Amino acid sequence: MRINLISLAARLYILAYLLRWLAPASPYVALGPPQMVETQHPVVCTHTRLTDEVQEWKIQRNMEMVREMGTATIVEFFPWPYVEGERGTFNWAHFDRIMRHAQNQGITVLARLGLVPAWARPPVHEKVTNMTYITEDYYDDFAEFVGQFVMRYGDQIEGVIIWNEPNLGIEWGNRGVDPEAYTELLRVSYEAAHAARPDILVLGGALAPTLEPEDSGSGMNDLRFLERMYEAGAGAYFDVLSAHTYGFTNPPDMAPDPTVINFRRVELIRAIMERYGDGDKPIYITESGWSDDPRWAVSVRPGQRIAYTLEAFEMVEDWSWTERLCIWNFRQPLDQRNRRDAYYALVSSDFYAKPIYEAIQAYARGWENPYQP
Amino acid sequence: MTITITFTGIRQTIKQGQTWIKKRPFLTLAGLILVLALLVGWRWTRPGARFGPLDGTWYRVQVNRDLYVGLDPNYPPFAEWTPDGITGIEADIAREIGRRLGVETHILIMGFDGLYDSLYTGYVDFLISGLQVDSEYKDWVHYTRPYFDAGQVLVSRADSPIEHIRQLDGGTVAVEIASAGDLGARQWQRRLHSLDIERYMLPDDAMRAVQNGEVNAALVDTVSVRFYLNEHDGLVMASKTTVPEGYRIVLREGNFRLVEEVERALDDMIADGTLEEIINQWLPTSKTQRMSRR
């Protein structure tokens, strides 16, 4: 009797296996001949969101549209848990796919590294943590990941960004932020990256523009956080300072003011670098932009968004100390009209090129702006 | 290896299965009950679950006499967090619906990105926050009829009113650069014999061009139009939007009784003019600005 049940189960399995072949095949993705980015403004950069993109043809389409926009550099997020879900076992398949398509389209990657796998965090019955929670015990493991990453992709990337917005509590394990601890994480990562490849650029900082006071539980003013990083000796552990700067409702030329968040706040960041004797290093603006969300009090009109973005590119090109201005974000993987980030995107999730895309493309490639008033 | 499946083999297997069941009736029954329980559990726990004639949320609303509403107060004049509390069109609509249901409305403020999650987890009973139909959520949410259409509407001179964009064939329309009106006008440009599009940085610039007689009409968003027309004479807006953008209340589909009651309250508010009264309180309007419906 038992044998017959097994036999029936086997037959059902075979039937199910055969029926599986009736499902439509996933689109075939051919890499195609290698491409080159045509641009007259290498400063133009964008932050893609391919981390959670499952389908390869979408990764390819993203990269093609980035290239067609005249953008030679992207920032892309490579989370540590995605590759080292089990300690010591690295699965690079998804990262390889992204890198393969970036390289084929002639695009250079600034790799943002971060997040923490479950095995490097306390068990949930001991402490509930989010994926940005890291303790000093695991800094070396993170640095090991950084080193492995640089060793594998060193000739395809321009640099690695160590962590994201460590001056926000939500990006630092929902705890009080700690510039000295971040500096230590930066130090071990810097050493591992340079041991793997001496000419790789290590980008530190990536601080969120915020006015939170120093004793706030949810974050720390980016200017103060940077000062404390320098006081802890961080200046020796990055080659480029990564900065995030957003305009919100303010135009790009609005004068910098420590009490205001605007585009030129990055000049205050620069002043701190110079004050600490780090003026010979460049800044890469790895996140920036304006939102044209029609239902948000801190957004701008679509035409203003275009005008402000193009003006920001021109300003950055005039600054000798900034080499990249990366617009957050190129495209969101899902249709998220009811999410704020969708209104920062340059391309809709179904690959419709928004007017802002066309305007940046025209700027980067030296064409006439189709959205001139 | 050759695998042969014959009808005799299948018949034999079924017969053996029957024998097995007859020998173990209680075990079979227990198995069936377990499968049924799993199915019921799945139906019961999925978001917006509907199970038989029960609507647990409506039951709670009735017993506790309270209604929890989620919104993001970052969009004046629809919702704003002021020293006087949460104010605006959406806050007033939510409170009016609560009043009509005979329950107390509690407005819970949250970030825009967390709205659907709060509905999904049952933290709130409905959302009212400038939300539009989104196919991503269609399997578990219900969108009511719109309480406001914030879409792109035609504005023309009162002495030569234009109700539909087809009337602009051979004419010129002003739009705000890169707006939904700009995209909508470009679509109509392909459908008409000729339509010139003039682009302006802001909606007010486009409407000023209509006033100055530089263009035949402007296609701009309803909210901007209402503010502009309140301060400028001689313009009218069409009775319907050319590019609709309906703001809707969002509920869990499984709360079918609550859905019915909220829809009914909204219908009543439209019928007796309360909704328009609320909107007019926050969005200025003048008696000459809207063309009568045709």
C-alpha cells in the first residue's frame, strides 16, 4: 500500500513537472555588442535601484536607458546580506548580472555597500534589530566583504561607498548615531579595500542632510557628524567624501546656511573638509535632486524640477572640488505612484522616460533642452 | 527507464486509496479538517479578508463607536498639521463620514510611504490622503468613488468658453512644462488636425497667457486653477477635467460592510452638497468660474 502511494506521488510529480513546461519562458537576454556612453558632461550621474530587480531584461533596459541619457556613472547599492547570507559563503550571481550589464553598456559603477546579514546581528529573541544594525564585533566581517567585493569587481568600479547615511538612526540600527563608531567601520573597510586593490577609491560619509541636534535620538546634524568624524581621525580613511544634498523647495543657487537644508549645503561640508586640512580631496554628490510630487508640501513643480536640476549640474561643473552629481533615483522597480520616491525617479517603473529624463539627456549629450519655457 | 501510466493502473490506485480511507475513517476525517482549517486560516488572515457574513472591522466600529483614519498631513489644503490639530479637506471629510456613521473619528498621522502598510496591518480602518487607484493593491483594497478630481482642466476666457479640448482644433493651448497637462496636450496634439502647445514654467503663467489673449486656453491642474480664478476675473474652467486624477478613500476590500457605509456616506455628502461645501471652504471658488455641465 505504501509503495502505491509513493508511486502515485511520483506520477503526480512527473505530471506537474511536465505541466511546468507550459509556462511562458522568461525573456531571453542577449548581452549584445559592447557600447560606449556618449556624453559631454561626465559630471552627470544617477543612482539606480537594481538591488531588488529580479528580471534580467529589466536590469539591461535600465542600463541601456542610463547610457542613452548620456550618463557614464551610476551609484548602485550592493547589500552585504544578499551575497553572504551564510557566513563565509559568497553568492555573487545577482551582483555579477548587474556588473555584466553595466560593463557592456560602458557604465562605471560607484558601489554603495551596506546592510547586515542576520548571522551578524543578535538573534531576534534577544534583540529586535533592523538590517542596518552592526556592532564592532562584526566590523571585520563587513570589511572582509568589502575586500572580497573590491577584489572581484575592482576593474569595473570607480569606488566603494562605505555605508549609507550613518548620521540617521534608521540607517544605524535604529539606535543613537555614533560618528566615532562609523569612523572605525570606515577604517577597517578602507584598509580591506586598499589591500585588495590599492587604486580603488573609498568614499566615506554619505551623510543625510539633516538639522537634528547632536543629542537627538533619531539622527545628528550632518555638519556636526562630519566634524566628529574628523576629530576621530576619519580623514585618513577615505579618498573621496560622498555627500547627499537635496533642494526640497529651494532653488539650487540659494545661499548655504547651517540652519537650512538646500542644495548648496554641500559648500558647508566642503568648508569643514578644508578646515580639517582635507581640501585636496574631491566630493562626489552621490544623492541629490528635487521631487515633483504633486501631493507633497516640500516638492516643486515639474518645470522647476527640470530647471533646478540642470542649473545644479552647471553649478557643480563650476566647482573644482566636485566631480559627480548623482540624481536620486533613476527608476523604482515597482509601480509606486503612492510612494514618495516615485516622484524623484527619472523613469517610471514601466520604463516611460519622464520629461526630466529627456531634459537631463539633452544636457548630457549637448542637445537643445526640449523643456525650455 | 520506461514510465507507463495506464487507465488500469489509475483505477487500481483509486481503488486502493478507497480501501485505505475505509480502513482509517477518523484519520481521513482529521486530515480533511486540517486542510479545511488551513484554508479557512489563509482566507481569514490575508489582508482585507472576507469570511462569510462577518466584517470584523465594522463590528468593532459599531461596538467601540470609533473609526481610525490614516493620512499624511503634508499636503495643504487637503491635510495639514497645525497647532489646532489636523485640518484640511481630507480631515473634514473623514470627520464628516464618522459623524454620519455615528462614531468618533480618530485621525492618525503617518508618513505617505506607510499609508498602505498601516491599512494592511489593520492599524487604521481607511486612508484618505490624495490616493489614486493603483493596480499594485487591487487584490485587497477598495477604492471609493473620487471625493475630488485634482486633474488637468481647461481654463478659457469667459467671453469664449471652451468646454472640451476638441474645440481647440486649430488653436493654441498653454500648459505647465512637463506636467500631466503637458503630456495630455501632446496626446491630443496627435488626435486633432492641429494643436499648438505653449509651455510655461508655472500654472499661473499659463493662465495669465489665456487672460492676455496669447493662447485660446490653458490645461492646468484643478487646485492651481481654483486659487488663480479666485483672484482673477474673466476666466472660466471647464466642468470636467481633460486628464482626470481622482482622489479616493481606500479601504480593505474584505471590510465589505464598512465599504458600503463609507460609500453611502460619501454619496449622501455629494447629494446634499456637504462635500462641495467642505471643498469650497478650503479651496476658493467664485460664482462665475465653473462652466455649467453639459
